[in-house]
Amino acid sequence: MIDIFMDKFLTIGLEHFLILSGTLFFIGLFAVLAKKNVIAVLMGIEIMFTSVNINLIAFNRYTAAEALLTGHVFAIFVIALAAAEVAVGLALIISIYRQRTSTDVQDFDWLKW
């Protein structure tokens, strides 16, 4: 009786990972759209990348064959892309901060016509 309960209610399925990933994605989207600090915007983008990685690995685990690791490989590429994005983004932010002494998104208006 206890084994049936544990198998039915205590197993983590694909829907649990999708709920977690969707929640993380919308938290990151809120950070990107609502925050005025550029560092917080970059953190929101990183949270969205993390939710994509969770989706890739979860779908690979629950829908692909056991020998295929395509979701894991894509997740590694997304992690490498996120690391490059952070490096370039932080370099740009440091350069802009040295010129403008601000990291507020509203202050970055010199490219407007």
C-alpha cells in the first residue's frame, strides 16, 4: 500500500519540470521588463536561459530514447552562450558606467534619433 502511494504521489514527472521552468521563465521575464538596473536585466536573462535548460533536459529525459543525449548537448551549448553573453554584457556595462556613471536603463538614450 505504501509503495503504491509513493509511486503515484512522490514521483516527479515532466509536468513538474514544465511548471518549474515556466515559473522561472516568467520571473526572468518580469525582471527584464520591470527592472531599471542593467545588472538586474542581465540576471533576468540568465534566469530565462536556466528555464530553457531545464526544459531541454526534462524533454530529453521524458521523451527521447535512453541513449540520446541531444537535450543535454543543447543545454551545454546554451550554458556556453549564456557565459559569452554575460562576458560581453558586463564588459559593455562597465564601459558605459565609466562614461555615464549610471547603470539605469533609462539613461541609455544616446542611440535614439
